[in-house]
Amino acid sequence: MTTLKEIYFEQPVGKSGHPGNTDKETHHSYISGFYEEAFKEYKNKDDLQILEIGIAHGGSINLWLQYFDDVYITGVDLFLNEGIVKDANRFMYHERVNLVKKSGTDKEYIDTLKDDFYDIIIDDGSHKIGDQVLSLKYMYSKVKKGGLYIIEDIESIEATKQLEFQEGWVKLDLNKDRVEQNKKRNRYDNIIMYWKK
Ligand SMILES: C[S@@+](CC[C@H](N)C(=O)[O-])C[C@H]1O[C@@H](n2cnc3c(N)ncnc32)[C@H](O)[C@@H]1O
């Protein structure tokens, strides 16, 4: 079985929109620390539905497309077609990708999405705790039973408390593995929370 790490590392990194272009393992340790294990059970699922808030170059979209057997991806980004997010435009007409220029906190938009529909929702958008709280409030009902809701890059352990209103949370403080690196880069945002419905 191909692993996420194989896809991530076995291809030339640095090319825009390449799976290695996502920062999920270079700046963070999310693939080895969480996704590899958590996504195994979804890999061969038919008609898997993922929604990710935050597209950037399209690196993670490319990674999911290569890893899952039968996946459809909704990518939501407030800055679609602007700056670095322009790189993701090549997925604009991809039959398995739907790109949407909206904020991950836009309730009016989120209300148009079906309840109990997505297998996986990932919040990798603004990384502001206020936005993460709103997206969780509005989007949690969109995840189907057995699915996952994941928030990346929570700014601090203190901030995770604001997300505890939604029951069933699990916290992963991957900073522990990266103390030296974080000190150097002065970032402490290697914290994930997730909910398995
Ligand atoms: C860290 S990048 C996403 C990286 C991508 N998920 C990956 O792993 O390759 C964050 C993205 O979130 C977008 N963003 C920032 N604020 C947002 C918001 N309120 N709603 C939706 N997207 C937002 C930015 O334009 C940027 O493209």
C-alpha cells in the first residue's frame, strides 16, 4: 500500500503544487504524527468526500488525489485566484476537485452544504483561533458518522480550550517532537485537534 510519506517524499519537492509543496510535513509533523495512521481506514473507500479550508499552492489537494483511491475534494479558500493560490488554478477543471472562493467562516456558504456528507473536513485556513471556532461551529454537522473533523496549526495549548465546546475532541501537541526546530523558527503552532464522529 502506498503511504502518504512515500507520495510526499518520493517526488521532487519544491515544485509548485507538488504534494511535497504542502507544509504538512516540512514545517509540521502532521503526516508522520497524525495523517498516516488516521487516513488509512479511508484510503480505499468509494466516493470519499473531503473538504479542506485553505488551498495555498494546491499541495495538499495533490497529495489527497494521489493517496486516496476514489476521492472528491472541495477546496475552500478566501484568496482563490490571488497570490500563491493562483498555483492551484490547474485544479479548477479537475473532475474530482471543486474550488470555492469563500471564507471558511462564511455561514451563508456553509449553510448551503449538505449535513452528514463529508468523510473528512480539514481546517488549514487562517489558523486564527476565532476563525477555527466559527468553522467548527458551522461545519461540524457536515461530517458524516465515522468521519473526521481536523483543525491544524492551533496557536497554543491555551487556545485549544476554546474548541472544547464540541465534545469528543482529541489534542495532539506535536511541538513536543519539534522543540529545537520550533525554538529556531519561533513557532509553536504544531498543534492539531480532531474529532472522530
Ligand atoms: C497554510 S495555507 C494552506 C495549505 C494547504 N492546505 C496545504 O497543506 O498545502 C493557508 C491557506 O488558507 C487561506 N485562507 C486564509 N484565511 C482564510 C479564510 N478565512 N478562509 C479560507 N481560506 C483562508 C490562505 O489563502 C492560504 O491559501
